[in-house]
Amino acid sequence: MFRFTSINDYHAALNAEHTTCTQAVKFYLDQITAHENLNAYLEVFAEEALEQAAILDAERKQGKRLGKLHGVIIGIKDVLSYKGHSLTAASKILENYTAVYTATAIQKLIDEGAIIIGRQNCDEFAMGSSNENSAYGPVKNAIDNSKVPGGSSGGSAVAVQAGLSMISIGSDTGGSVRQPADFCGVVGLKPSYGRISRYGLIAYASSFDQIGIFSKTIDDAALVLEVMAGEDEFDSTVSSKPVPAYSKEIEKTNSPKKVAYFKETLFHPGLDAEIKSKIESYLKDLTAKGYIVEAIDFSLLSYLVPTYYVLTTAEASSNLSRFDGIKFGHRTKESIADLNDLYKKTRTEGFGEEVQRRILLGSFVLSAGYFDAYFTKAQQVRQKLVDLTSTVFSKYDLILSPTVPSTAFGLGAHNHSATEMFLADIYTVYANLVGIPAISIPLFTHSNGMPFGLQVMSASFNEVGLLSFSKEQMLNKL
Ligand code: GLN
């Protein structure tokens, strides 16, 4: 039977003719069917994936140069454009929309031989922490079906967790890759802001959004990052810094040794006691192994979630204004003469409750009477965070923290309270507010049976340091 451990092992098996891309695709298609109850995929591109696999198998036999991701089976979150394929952002408003071009990051995967197997369920417009905001039903955590997988890239996390793709591509605006990775026990990487082109990613909050990677191993994440990263004439916010060969660099680089943690993160009242004690003893172990581990004060912790939600909803209210039934998306069937009424009816029908809440909140914080009190204030906090971050990274290589204050919660557990749900993001939004890369690595298991991760953050564009440290930690776990 086909078994996936890493891209390297898979390539070795292909080269040794122990397996073929076609066999791999068939295996994943069977697994996806067998796990339909998890609701991880909104659509599976079965025929196309098989056709692509046959082409790749033939090319390999002919001895053609193989792409870095030759035959790698990848699922994509349904916020990434893939020409000719439906693209819904898990929203009713885009129910019948077909992508007219392919996101740069996805094209780069395809150019290196990846097989895109389907589009994955998520929270509507990537807004949520539990995947319960999808118009197409919630995703279930494969370890315990009564639990959420996290969000917003829940389907993508579960696909890697349950072996329904080798790699998934998600997006992370405030934790949407790292938080579900933590809940599902897989690796979740959000690169630096500007590392990967956002062209073709449906915008939620453009100054926060970044495409991210789910994988089983650090090496796989490094390789996929190396393929997707880099300049793009279609995204002016993407960095022109050269892209290191991450998969090779992490082998050569000495793992960083100077780490800091924010005292307040470990003393937060919402943090689960067992997560706290396991992370604390982990930090002690690091010291014993010769790392420098120091606690630093972080008085701004309680401002992170409010700042994040003021700024992201403001950006979202603007970004989502294009979905009005005229420019994009669903239009109400009712015959309405007045244009404003048409917009209202269309958007009320098309958007779910959480998206509507955020558009309203965003319009409020941008409105004339409140702009300075909320939006300007939040921008000021963001600047303070940026300043503090550069001070921290002038002394330390990495910042460590829990990824999430709890393990995966029950489906429906936080549905009564938006603020309770928002607090699940307390440790993850910081990296997006300041644009630094961050990863959740699956190091721990709670006595309740659920996995949880360690979050590692580094200075912007120090993905090599971040990944080499993470790889070392994963190896120590084995
Ligand atoms: N849970 C956060 C939110 O709802 C993060 C979402 C994301 O990263 N896309 O905004």
C-alpha cells in the first residue's frame, strides 16, 4: 500500500520504480472518499489529477528533468485562484464563480510538477478560528470528530492530518495556518509578509494576509516555500529579496541558540494549565541543552487581539465591497429597482453572519466620527509592536510561545460568543501585525488526547533560522 512520509522519500520511491504518481493519486482519491465525513474538500479534481499523474509518469520514464515537486499531491484552500476551477471562499456569494487566472504561488507549484488534487473547505473569506463559518458545513478534526480542526484553513490542516494530501496550501491573516496546524498535530508555516506573492489569493486583510504551508515535516515545508516564494510583477508588496534554497540551507545552517519568550504569554489566565506546564518544562530543557532562553516583558499582550480585529475588519470592509452582485458574485433574484437596495439584499443573502459582523465592525471603525479613536489608535499600537519587535530581534534569534491557549475545542463550543472565539488568536496575531514569519510545530500531546504545538517566530526573512531550529526540535522529539 502507498505510504507517504516525506517528499524526499516519495521521490526516492518513484525513482526506484516502487511506486508511480498514478498510484499515489489513486491512493489519495480513495482516502478522500473514505474520509468524506471530515468535509475537508469542497471539490476534488479527480480526473485532472489522474491525467496529470499519467503525464508525469511518462516524463519520468523518458528521463526528463523532474521538477522539485514532481508528482507531489497538493490540496489548496478555497481562497486561492486556480484558472478554470470554482473559487468560493466557502461563501454563498461566490457559489457560481470560476477563477479566471491562477494565483502565482499555485502556478509555481504546478511548474515544478505538483498535482493539485482539490480545493479545501475553510471559514468563509478566511474569517474564523474553527471552520464553522463555512457556508458548506464545518470540517471535523480527524483525531476526534466531535472537535473542530481550527480555522480558518481547517480543511487544509485536516487533509494533511488525515493523509488526504501530501501538502496543503492555506492562508494566514492572524493564525489561520498555525492555529489549525496546532489543533491537528501537523506543521503549519506562515512566512514573512511579502515572501510569497498574494496575487490570486482572495484578500481578507491585505496588510496581514500571507499564503502558508501545511506539511508533515519541516523539510517538506522548506521545499514548498522555496518553490512558492519570490518576486512577482503582479504583487507590489512582495519582496525582491533573493529566495534562499531553504531545503538545502537548513541543512547547512547552525540552528539559532538565543531564544526569548514573552512572560505574559505564559501567565495569561486563558492558557490551559497543562499547555503552560509542558511549554515551561520544554523551555527548561532547552536551557539545559545550552540554549540561551530568557523571559522578556510584553505589556502589550492584551492589546493584540483588539488591534488585530480593528485593523483587519477595516481592511476587510474595503476588500469585500467588490462582492456586490454587480462586479462579482451572487445577485439576488428579487427584482429591485434601487441600486443600494440591490446591494443590500444581495449582500445580506450572500454573506454569512461572521462576515457581516466584520464588515459592519470595519465600516464602523473607519467611519468619520470613530476613525481616530479606533483605526488610528490601532495603527499606533501596530507601530509600537513593530518597534518592540526589532528591539527583541536585535538581542535574540527567536521568540517562542504556545500556538493556541487551548487544544481543539468541541464543535459549537464557542459559537455563542465572538469574543471568546477571537481570544483563540491571542498568540498568533502578533506575527501578522508585525509581518514576521511564524510556524507551529507539533511537539506535544495533551492528557486529553489532543495534540498541540510550539510556535516559533523569527525576524522577518529569517526563515532559514526559523526552519533549522524547528527541524532540530522535531528531530529531538523522535
Ligand atoms: N482567526 C483569525 C480571524 O478570524 C485568523 C483568520 C486568518 O488568519 N485568516 O481573523
